[in-house]
Amino acid sequence: MNVEAARAQMLGQQLRAWNVLDQRVLDVVRQVRRERFVPEAYRDLAFADSEIPLAHGQRMMTPSVEGRLLQALDLDPADTVLELGTGSGFVTACLAALAGRVVSVDIFPEFTARAAGKLQRDNIRNVELRTADGLALDADEQFDAVVVTGSVPELDDRFAGLLRPGGRLFVVVGREPVMDALLITVNRDGEFSRESLFETVVAPLVNAERPEPFVL
């Protein structure tokens, strides 16, 4: 496989073709070596328009979905970001390149440990990795942006408490065969708005089957 040709094809035929046009995001996805975050058995699929299996029944999102979520969050170098679901660590690395600080949480110690090694290898130092249930975090800590890399059947109010005024939440909501990728924004008065971005299917977030209702 010609890695650089495959990377360029991914950027053009998947990200740009799916309206990922923010040059900052395109540059980051080009610079972060996606092939290094893919499990060895699936290395040849690193740039394919398909989900890639991980351990514990989890999956890497497609490159197009990763690009759309990075673009939707519109991150600033001063932002602090919470990622629920570290997974392979690829999105974590991209978030770290766009924001000032990233806290990434995964319920599986294996994912946290592997991501730590990959981030250290690439000299990414603005990420704090935690092994915990992302749905049981203390809402006293708030963030400029929150990204949920696994789907949830319905929105729940645990996410809202994690956002600062002006904060943005990316989350995929619903059940197969169709789910909605949503951007939730809280304004300076604490009021929430909701935007449906696109339809997709993403592996469920662990322990997300019984949410509390989310009220806009």
C-alpha cells in the first residue's frame, strides 16, 4: 500500500466529499498518522471508508465521521476538551492538535494503556487519559467541548452538566439502522440549541442503555 497516496485519497474522496472543508481539520487529519492507531490486523484498512474493529466489540469511526465531528466542534487552541471513549486514540490525537488540553476517558484499561503508548510515541503531551465510566464523571468539572465517540440511544442530561457556557457537544443518538449526529451548543445564558448534522451508525457507548431524559 502506498500510504501517502491512500491518505490523500481518504482526504479527498471521504472528508472533502463529505463537506469537511475546514483546512485546520484537514491538516490535522493529514498530519496525525492514522495507520499507527489502527490495530495491526487491520492496517491495510487504515484509510478505508469503513469502521475498523477494536477489542471489546468497539469500532473506530469512519474517517468521514471523524472529520465531521472535528469540524463541528470548531476547536480553539485555548479550549479544554473532554472525549468520552478513547478507543484507538486517533481522535484523541486529532483533538490534542486542535485544542489546548484534552481529557480522554475510556472504560477499558486496555484502550487507555495502548493510547498512552501511542501518544507518548508521537510526543503528544496535552492529553490526560483516565480509565473510568464516562457516564459517571463528576459534573463539577466543565469543558469547552465534549465529544462522545460511542452512540447513545437518547440524549441525557449528564452531558449538559459537563459544558461551560459557550460549550459544544458532539454526540450520535439513536439505534441501528439510523442514528443522528447532533451538535448541542450552550449559549452564555445557559440555554441549549440542537443541530442535526448527518445520519450515521456508530457503536454504542458502554453502559448507555438507560439514559436520563435530556431537556432542551
